[in-house]
Amino acid sequence: MNAAGNPLIHGLAAEGEPPADDCADWRAVLDARHGRGPVPQGSPLATLYGPLCMPRAEGCAFAHLAQSLDGRIATAGGMSRWLSGAEDLLHTHRMRALCDAVLVGSETVLHDDPQLTVRRCTGTSPVRVVVDPERRLDASQRVFRDGAAPTLLLVAEDRATRGPDPGLAEIVPVARIGGQLDPHEIRRVLARRGLGRLFVEGGGTTVSRFLSAGALDRLQLTIAPVIIGSGRPGLALPQISDLADSLRPRTRRFVFGDDVMVECVFRD
């Protein structure tokens, strides 16, 4: 449900089953996203996803994290499945379906071995982008060997010609800035490939770098009614001494079952 109490979830397929989320409202959103119809108005799904369907969303970056009440995204050992509920998982798949590329950092691939494909809703899987500056990952992870969607491995220029076998992924060298791969440069590299709508799915370090660099247009934080008490923090930004220096974006709020998602809007 959204903040007004309207249902957002119309059905969820079990893993490996045909998608149950093929309602008319979702099909209208998909049609609008791909230029096959007008941007829908009035429905809860249109309220949530309409901004991603607008022409101005081309060239925008969206990020999402699921966290506990105390701001943790995983245990100290890296376990994060499943912190948020089925509704938030469906939302994540919808975000993938609406974007050109889904991006994660190497730690997310190493610990979660995600597929990063669209399976729980109707839609096309985006290009998968893995940021691994030092080229530490090998082809044992699913994104590099399942062939389910095109996959790009973003590495530092000095690591492009040496490292483990990337499997089916294409190696894309990116210039280092301050020892890291600059989020703005990553966006430029992807935009040149026609991957304008970018979904940064995790993990916390990768999302934090994009946010700190001012390279996000919207950030979605889904808060689960769980207190972990320790573990990996979600966002980690440079320290400030005055609250006047804090980020104060415009926000929207949606309810996903027992979870609450707050969307921070930095740029429309």
C-alpha cells in the first residue's frame, strides 16, 4: 500500500514460476516506459513508478537499499536474505524492469551471488553491471556464467588486461579518480552505451559512493521492522559537524506490507 492505503502489490510468483504481477496497471507502466502509451495517471503503481516513465528520467540514476530499523543492511557476516519482505522484493524486480542497467558492487556479488534479472514481474531484464575496480571476482558467480542478460564488468584501467577470467561478461575499463571508480564517470561510460536509466541496487558501500558524489537522482530506503543490533551499516557518508550540512531531499513514502519505503528525491 502507499501512504494513502492503496494496494501496490497484485500478486507474487514463487521463484521459478511465471510472474503473477501481470495486472493491467503494471502493463500500462511498462508500456509508458517503452513509449507504447501515455504515462498512466491515478493508480498506485502509476504514482510510484510514473516518474521513471517520464522522458526526463532518461539519464537518471536510482538507488535502493533495504535496511533494519537500526540502519543495518546485513549481519556482520554478510547475511541479508531476506531482510525486507516479498513486496519489497517484487518492487526491486519492477525497478530492474524499468531501468536500462542494474549496478552492484563486487562485495554484493561475492556475498549474495545475485542474478539481477527480472523474474517476479513481467518485464525485460536490464544489462547487469558489476563494479570491481581491482578485478577480484572470477567467473564462479552466476552473473558471469548464466547468460541470462548481458553483463558488464567495470574495472580500473590498469586492471583491464590482467585478472581472473570474466566468463561471459564484457570487461569495461574505467579511469580511476582518487583511487576509486568515479560514479559520474561510471554513469558517463554507461550512457555512451545507451544505458541512461541506471538502477544502483547495492550494496551499502556502492550506494554510499554514488550518494556522496551527488550521482543519484533518487534513493529508495525500505525499512523493515527488524532490529539487528550489529552488522553492516546501510549508508556511510563523510562526517559532518553541523546539521545544516545534512542532505534534506524531498521525500515520498510507500508501505510494502510490513515494510515502509521512503524515496528521497534529489532531482526530478
